[in-house]
Amino acid sequence: MYLYIVMTSVVWCETLVREVRLNFACNSFNNQAFMAILTILYYPDPRLYQVAQPVAQVNATIRRLVNDMAETMYAAPGIGLAATQVDMHLQVMVIDISEDKNRLQVFINPKIVNSCGSQDYEEGCLSVPGIYENVTRAEKITVEALGADGKPFKLEAEGLLAVCIQHEIDHLKGKVFVEYLSQLKQARIKNKLKKRLRVTM
Ligand code: K1U
Ligand code: ZN
């Protein structure tokens, strides 16, 4: 009888430990403990010209995409990333222009509702590595979007943040910043990147 009680207790304890472990793994998964670095498409990949679709519902799948995109942007490193660049054609973009990389801004279904002035900025792009060119964009913008919590917000931006928001929204529309440059410059950049890609393959 004593042995039976001991054996039953051991089996019960093992089951409990297994359940706790499983729960921990599931919770970690739900809380996005496992994030992924996604592959960034390089210009002139035709998938960069695809137009992103609006997000119907900000659910766990979208929040997972947001977390993976943030991880990818920080690892690159970059100050912004649009879902188009990781071959996900949904209106999702992440930005962090802070020095300490601790101010993530998430924009879902972003829309510029107001803009004024103009500014020149030497832009870079994670999809066009090593190329920096001057682009003229609006100086101040007002953008409306949903956050990662699905709640709508309105933001007024200027300077680098305004540049970055416009650059990322262009990606969602299937536009890469080099398209603001002359045909000659675009051809040179394409050749440069194709050559570089051949060398690394
Ligand atoms: O969308 C992207 O390709 C990201 C891009 C955002 C951007 C930069 C500059 C002007 C407009 C938009 C980049 O992040 S390129 C890399 C970059 O600018 C950077 C990288 C590390 C530290 C600081 C800046
Ligand atoms: Zn870019």
C-alpha cells in the first residue's frame, strides 16, 4: 500500500512538472518570447513594388509580425522598416529614431492627412544597402494610424521622423526612394547592387 501511494505521487508530480513546462512554453510563445529576424528584400526585387493591403484586425498574428519586424529593424540596424520589405504585403511599419533604440513606434494602416513645407534629407534604405541619396519631402506631416494595440492615434511629425514616416509609407505603396532619382542614377544603383549581389553569391 505504502509503495502504491509513493508510486502514484511520483507519477502525479511528473505530470505536474510536464504541465508546468508546457504552460511556460505556451506562455512564452504567446508573449512573443520567440522572435524572428526576417529576410529583407533587396532592390530591384519586383516584390518591393507590390502595394500593401490594409490590416482588417490587429490580432496576435499582426502583433507577432510587428515584433519580428522590430527585431529585424534593430538587428539590421535601421531606423525604420515596412512590411513590404520583408515580403509581407500588409500596411504595417515600425520606426525607432531614438539614440538608445528604446522608442519603438508602430503604425498600422497609416495615412498622411496633412503636410506642409519641404526638406531635403540624405536617405538610406535597408533594401538598397550602401546607397545614400538626397530626397525632397514634406517638412511637417500629420499622420493617422492604428497602434500595436489596435487603437487609433494621430501624430504630428517633423524632421527625421517625418522623413522616415514618408519613406516607410512609400514602401507600403510599392515605391522605393531611388525612384525619386534620375533614370541614370537609378540604372547605376541597380548595376551596383546586382554586381554586389553576384560577388556575395
Ligand atoms: O525603410 C528602410 O529601408 C529603413 C531606413 C529608414 C530611413 C533612413 C533614413 C532616411 C529615411 C528612411 C533605414 O533605416 S536606412 C539605415 C539608417 O538610416 C540608419 C542605420 C543605423 C543607424 C542610423 C541610421
Ligand atoms: Zn527603405
